[in-house]
Amino acid sequence: MDRALHQRLAATLAALPNTRILVVGDLILDRYADGRAQRVSPEAPVLVFEFESERYLLGGACNVAANLRELGASASVLGAIGDDEAGRQLRGLLEQADIDTQALVVDRTRPTTRKTRYVAKTLQVLRVDEESRAPVGGAAEAAILTILGQRPFPWKSVLLSDYGKGVLTPRVIQAAVAAARSQGGVVVVDPKGKDYSIYRGVDLLTPNREEAEAATGVSIRGTGDLHRAAQRLREITGTKTAVVTLGKDGIFFEREDGSHQIIPTEARQVFDVTGAGDTVVAVLTFCRAAGVGLEDSLRLANHAAGITVGKLGTWAPSRAEILARLAEAPGPGGGKVLTPEQAREVGSRLRAEGRRLVFTNGCFDILHAGHCDYLAKARGYGDALMVGVNTDESVRRQQKGPGRPINGLDDRMAVLEALAAVDYVVPFGDDTPKALIEAVTPAVLAKGEDWRDKGVVGREWVEAHGGQVVLVPLVAGRSTTSVVEKIRSLGG
């Protein structure tokens, strides 16, 4: 994407006014249980999860509202919670996030939906759902319809967040459409299930590829399939424009006249896709409610989702975060190469987010299988891997041998950037990475097990700041020096 487009999108986002948006849908409390799962139970062939801590986050329609609030919209939530501890926790989290809870409906006949994810390092080993998926009815549905029936309607636009937990009944959906129409606002829905006829009358839907296939019966394998699915979506729902999110392949949209486009993904690193759809629908609704064109709205949603997938768990990117991302000049390696100052900022940000940064360093002159195995293992000790790379002058001072490095710094960094295990690459010109390690202060300092008796540079600093040093097992018989010697012997 060129800089002029970045600047235009940034100006559009910065100028968005505060808009009152009502999020109607399934309210979910996300619980993350963090711990370790390193052994199998002697009682049954199952992992033993050693619980260490827990976190509570906004999920479902609540996370959509959190995304809207971070963008600068005035967000309210309308949905059902149970008369239970989870419901009280959810209300408290919403209020902490400055999200209006006056439209919350307490349904004593059903529990608050709670999803518990058991996480070992960064891997989910189990999810436990506590919920009722029966359609909301009786007094609870009547209360929701009463709120939507207010005239004048207090909100400018409506976002329907359907997680299939029963709140978005056909009557609720049609009441929401009528309410938004009374204000001249838009209705955007993140859909669920196979019957999209219940969404007839909305302005936009944002199904992902699998959801669009289920709703249309079209198996999506290429652009032609997307065209047929889009046509069918318009027929079912009456929308003029069909949108399908494609994960790593971006976002597809097709207008009523058949013109279509795929906006490429803007993710620079994918850490966790949880909540990316919430971010897309929130940004899209906010922008469309403010009158931003569809293509620019989708591009901004794509940038925001690119931030979300780089975080652990659900994340609501702020307007400032998106503007900062748009201000960055995209690089050939997807933005992985950092200056030492940028590396310091990354270290600070990851610590603030509670994520574990792993740091390692080396020359990485001729990349071989041993390097790839080592870096993949190092990445497994945390949430992101930063690799410090010696400059050419630094390599020469280490007396690696005549003609070393074989490959210059730019080439060595380009190869490292291409590895999925590597999140950041930082060049350093000192003889050791000590200054860089102290600037970054990683949670984990990784070196090869051959450094066991050599003394790992930076150990004292990392351990003094609560981090750990790990010695990673190496693949036997693999080294750059041996590769160089073999090449020279063949040449001789």
C-alpha cells in the first residue's frame, strides 16, 4: 500500500466523530486459565493441567463494544446475562471499559455465557463452555424488544453480533433494523448459522469464508466461487454489497453491479486470530455510521484486524494504535526489521501486554537446518521471538575466519525475516548484545546449549528483572563453519 493511501486513511480515521452505536447480541465472559501441561495423568491418557493464574476478558458482543469504545465511539450493549457471578463480573468489566450497560437485560432462566480457555504457554489445551443456546424468550425477549422500540431511538446505528447463543431471534433482528432505520443509521451484522434470511434488511454482513459457504451452499475455492457466493448472499439478505472475510487472504467485497475486489491482509504477524472478526465488524460499523466509503472502511478494518491477530486473546486496538500503524512505512519483510530504539519500544509494549518476549542473537551467516530448528524451539518459550544480528564489522571482529561473513547484513536479515518463527530482527554492531538485551529486557534469553560453559551475555540483567535464561538443544553436526569448510573443500 502506498504512502498517499496510508495518509488518506489516517486522515479519515482521525476525523471520525463520536457516534452512538448500540451493540445487540450474545454477551460472553472470556476466562483464561494459564498454567502448564507437561505430563500425562497416570489415571487416564489425558494431560495434567497445572493451574497458575486466571484472567477475565470481554468476549462476544462485549468485545465488539470494547473495540468500538477504543475507536472513540460511544458504545452500549443490549443482551441477556444471567443472575449469577459471571454476569456480575461481566457487567463490572463493561463498566471498567466505559461501555454503557443500561440496556443489559437480566434473564434469570439462563446462565451468563462463559468460555474458559486453558492455556499452556501460548497453546490452548482445552476450552470449557458454560451456556444456554436456546432462543431468548418470555420476559427477557420482551425487555429487549421494548428497548429497541424506543422512539426517538437513542442510538445512531446498530451492530448485531451473533454468536448463536439465542439473543438474536428473528423478532429482535427486525426490531433492530427498524430502530436503526428510524434514525437513518446503518445496521451491520456479524452473522452465525446457515439461515441468513433472518438478517433481511440489514446493510452489511461480514461472514468469513466458512460461514459464507454454509449460508449459500457454495464451496469457495476461487474468485468465481466468491462471485457466486456474493450473489447468493445478496439474494438471501437483500443487501446491495456482499462482504466475505478471508483470513490471511484479506477481505472480499462485491457490489450490486458485480464489480468486486479483494483487499489484501495487513497482518504483519499472526499470533492469535481470536477476536479478529469482532475488530473488523466494529471498525466497519463505526466508519459506515460516519459516512466513510465502503472500500476505505474495509481497508481500515483490515489494518485494525492486523493489530488484533498479533495479540494474545481478544484485543481492541485503539484509534491511536491504528494511526501509528498507518504512519509506519511498510518494509519488504513485513516490518520485522527494527532499529534498537524500536526494539526497546517493542519490549516495553509486550511487557505491558503481559506477553513473553524471547531474545536470541547470532551471526546467522549461512542459514541451515540447525538454525531453523533452533529458532523454532526458541520461539516456543514465549509469545514472540526477537533475533539480534551481528553487523558485518562485528562478525569480522569475532574472527570467524577469512572472508566472513559470507553474506552481508542485509541478506542475512532478509533470510531471517522470511522465517515464520521470527517476529523481529535487530542489527547490533557491538561485540556482544549486552546493550541491546538491556534495552529490550526480554522475558526469556535463549542461547544454544553449547553456551552452557561459556557464560551467557545478559544473563544477570535478564534474571535480575524477573526473566529466565534457556539453553536450547542443537541439531548435531550442523554449523555454518562446517558448511563453509565443506564448500571450500569441494572447490579445492
